[in-house]
Amino acid sequence: MSDSIFAFGLGIGTQNKEGNWLEVFYPAPIKDADKSALDAILESTNYTSGNDTIVLDEGDLNRLHMSLLKAGNIEQAELASRLKASTQPVVLCVLATDTAPANPAEVYLKLQMISQRLIQPHNTVLDGMFGLLVNTAWTSEGPIDVRELAERQLSARMEGRTIEVFSVDKFPKMVNFVVPTGVRIGDAARIRLGAHLGEGTTVMHEGFVNFNAGTLGTSMVEGRISAGVVVGDGSDLGGGCSTMGTLSGGGNIVIGVGEQCLIGANAGIGIGLGDRCTVESGLYITAGSKVNVLDESNALVSTVKARDLSGQSDLLFRRNSQTGAIECKTNKTAIALNEALHANN
Ligand SMILES: CC(C)(COP(=O)(O)OP(=O)(O)OC[C@H]1O[C@@H](n2cnc3c(N)ncnc32)[C@H](O)[C@@H]1OP(=O)(O)O)[C@@H](O)C(=O)NCCC(=O)NCCS
């Protein structure tokens, strides 16, 4: 076995009546654990090798606590000790390697590592994750398998309680698992677990961030960041704007936004943007759109498809208000516009 493992997490899990995991909450997952942590796990639990998820009893947690202490891993040792008092199942998920997840515990470990900024979007294998997750009602009484909800609602009503259902989905909002430092979030329900919010990001009420996607630094997000889209430091998404997950036109190339960009209110991109690009408010750039490239004096230089400009820096896209043609010029104002928007961060 190698000297380090991809990740491990001690967590608290919820199962449905059949004993399948609905979710696991990991308060402090560890990425790239060293040999001493691995040895502590090997000597104190039933873990032997590979990617494995095991349920720990009080004895296991006692031994793990002592082994981790001996290894000098105080934080994880204290967590192991604290979890002895959990009335809910305590889970140890070890990922020796970053391969496609095999069960919900592994999916939740990876999604939480992204939201805790231990992994950037696209940097862990999530293939097949939806097929592993149970559709769950996220409620005021915790996660409930949606097939068990009606029964639980009836029982609660008979005891004078109403179960509040916040969402019905394979995984829930991020903030019930982690609130990363230095962020403001207007409407918590609009940030899914597995979103990556950089330090200094504000997501206003209209903003939305999907999983395996998000911002890397300071950003004002009032538009939608689709699954897989990563927005660079200093870029802003105006009110109601939209990012397509992939290069539009049925492609499977995931698009991204570079640094210091501004996507105007109600605009949209189906192509990637490099650094310092601006998209005029209301303009939706699909990959196949014909774009007139203009010089400084607004003379036509060439006409290209938008996909040919994907990922290039210092571009201003606008729709000519008189002809309706999409135009692209060298961008001069991106940084000044961004500074004005960040004044509130
Ligand atoms: C595209 C945008 C950045 C252009 O703004 P700007 O760089 O300040 O440019 P100006 O409005 O000063 O216009 C510069 C010139 O281009 C012309 N122009 C601007 N937009 C044009 C358009 N769509 N069609 C034709 N000409 C246009 C102006 O008339 C002006 O012409 P002039 O040189 O003859 O005076 C701006 O219109 C925009 O959409 N900003 C987005 C703001 C936003 O949505 N923020 C998020 C809020 S939530």
C-alpha cells in the first residue's frame, strides 16, 4: 500500500429503513492523508485496504481516538472521541484512490470536500454518482427517503407536528453541511452541496450555483452557474444571467469563465470566456452565432462563429442596437466595471 491515501472522513450517516445510506455528514474530511493517519486507521478499525466505508462502534472510536493521538493527529482524534456520543451511525469512509464513487458515503465525502475547498471543481471523479443516490426529502426532521415520507408525515401529524419539506432531491443545499469562510449567500437553497464558493464570493438571492461548479475567488453572483462551470477570481455574473454547462450546440466541452469578466444582467454564454471579457446585458452568445469582429474604429475585421472566440481574453461582446448583429471588440472597461460591483463585498 502507498504512503498516503486520497482522502478519508469521519462522519454521521442517515439510513433508510432498508439500511441504505441517504447521506453522510463529514465535519472535517481530510484530503491527502499521510501514512501516520492511515496506520492509525489500520491498527484501530476493520479497514484493510482500498476504498471502503465502515460503521464504527464505541470500541472502534476509542481505539481510533488513541491511535490518532499517538500519531499526533489531534483534531481527528478529538473528533473520533466526540463521535462516541452520537446516537446516529458513525461512518469512516476511506478513499485510497480517487476512482468513481461506489456508494453514497463516497459521493458525500467528495461533494463536501469540494464545498470545503479541499478540492476544486473537476478535480475528483464523480462518474455515476446520481445512480448511487436515493431520492430524498430534506426536511425539518432530517433526510427522509421519499418513499418513506408519507408514513413519516402521518406519524408526525398524529403527534401534533408538521414535517417541513425543504426540497426533494438526490442531495441538498450546501449550507446544511458547510459554510465556507468569507462568503455571503442571499438564499441558501440556491447553492447545492458540491458547489465551490471562493473566499470573497457573494451570491445574491437570484444567483444559483450547481455542484462541481462555482467561483475560485472574489465574485458577485446574481446569475446561474451551471454544473461544471468554474468562474475565475474577480469575475461577476449580473442579475438573471445564465451560463450553459457545456459549449452550446450539443457539445460536451465544459465551458468556464476566466478572471475579471462581467456577464451582464440577463445575458448568457454558451462559449467559454478568457480573462477580462464583458458580455453586454441581454446578449445570449450561443456557440454557433455569427459574430462580427470590429476594430477600434468599429470597422469590420472578420466574421467568425462564437465558438472560435471561446476562451479568448479581453473581448467585449454586444448586440448592435441598430442592426441586431452580434459584435466583438477589444474590451477596455471590464476592470473598472468589476471594481464598482465589488465595492459592496
Ligand atoms: C456592453 C456594455 C459593457 C457597454 O458599456 P460601455 O463599455 O460603458 O460602453 P458605452 O455604453 O459607453 O458605449 C460606448 C460606445 O459604444 C456604443 N454602444 C454601446 N452599446 C452598443 C450597442 N449595443 N450597439 C451599438 N452601439 C453600442 C455607444 O453608443 C457608445 O458609442 P459612442 O462611442 O459613439 O459614444 C454595457 O452596455 C453593459 O451591458 N454592461 C453590463 C452591465 C451589467 O449588466 N452589470 C450587471 C448588473 S447586475
